[in-house]
Amino acid sequence: MKNSDEFLEFYNKIDLYLRMEGNYDSNTSFTYKIKNSSNKAAIRFKEDLISLGELRNAIVHNPKVGENAIAEPHDKTVDLIKKIYFEITDPKKVIPKFQFEVLGAEKEDYINDILVEMKNYSFSQFPVYNQEGEIIELINTNTISRWLSSQIEEKGTIIIENVKVKDLLSEIEFKKNYKFISRNTSIYDAYYLFISQINEKKRNLDVLFITNSGKEQETLLGLITIEDIANLINKPS
């Protein structure tokens, strides 16, 4: 199969999928469907898709030279449109990619213990649980820094003996600055939850907590920070 034939095959698959997903008629242009799609993978690859649509038009609307299309796509271009098709129609989910045991603490736990864990395992934030195991807040290094600043004595010394997790809760800058998502959430939907928060509230979410169906009362399966998901989403094509 020639590259142009394979390219057009996957172009048509994307076009049909977006038409069905958006309930458009057959006369709706490819570019319109791309620009108005709510599919988060399509949004992520919008500029690529528009460029690929222009290449498709060059192939289809120009006469062939012998048996060859006037614009024969490179192998990497064919690989790109195939990749985008699969990302749009069957995107990767947040589980198992972001599944791991999340270390947390209860309000009555001593902060010394969790600080040791943060150092040993190189994490910068942790959930706070109630006695039923439900998340009630999130403490990060910014919270700890704010608390430490408030404890500096005149001589510049800080005493943290017998300090409990609950003592840090008042120093949380943005309360409950997190959301819950289900294990079946796509990596693109997760990414745009961070982007939407930035656009709407002019600040970032601290984390997305992952549970089985996105309910707060369920067992925590993992968590995502914006750095985690941006590094994954924005890898070179």
C-alpha cells in the first residue's frame, strides 16, 4: 500500500469518527469538526490535524502524476496520523500509568514521620485522611514552608517536636485544591482538567486523585500532578 493510500485511509477514519461523535452531517468540513470537537485528544492534536487536512486536500484535489499522488506523505506523516487516530478513538487511561501506593497521614500523626517519608521517597505532597480513610485535605511543601515560617522564633530557631499533621492544616493556601477522577479517565481528559482550572481560576490544581469511579469515598489508586501529565501529553510526536 502506498503512503498516500494509507494516509487517506486513516484520515477518513478520523473524519468519520469525529462526524459520528459530533453528530455532524456529511457536508461538515474536517476543519470545522476539528475546531469544534470536545474530544480532548483532538484538541491536543488540533494544529497537527488541520495541517494533515491540508495535505489530504493536496492529495485528493490534484491530478496524479502517472499512478502517484502529487503529494506522497513521508513515513513519519503516516505514522503521525495513525497515532492520532488511535489517541482520538482509544486514548490511554490514567490507570495503570499513574497507579501507585500513595503515602498519606491522619490528622493525629506526627509531622516528623511524614517528613522522613517525603525525603526517603522524594514526594512533595501527601493527602490527609480521616479515621474512615477518606481524604479531607492535601498538604504540600508550600504548606510546610508556610507553617515553618510562622514558627520561627526571635533567635531564628524552629521547634517541631510533637507537631501533628492537624497543626499544618491552617496553613494550606488553597483549601481542597484537588479533584477526583475515575480510573477510566483518559490522559487527555485529565490534562485538560488542569488546563481548565488554570484558565478559570488562574491557579493550578495541586493534584488529581484517582479512585475506581471518581468518588471520594473509594480507595485511592494513585494521583497525578500537572508536571506528570504535561510531560506525558507533550512528548514530541
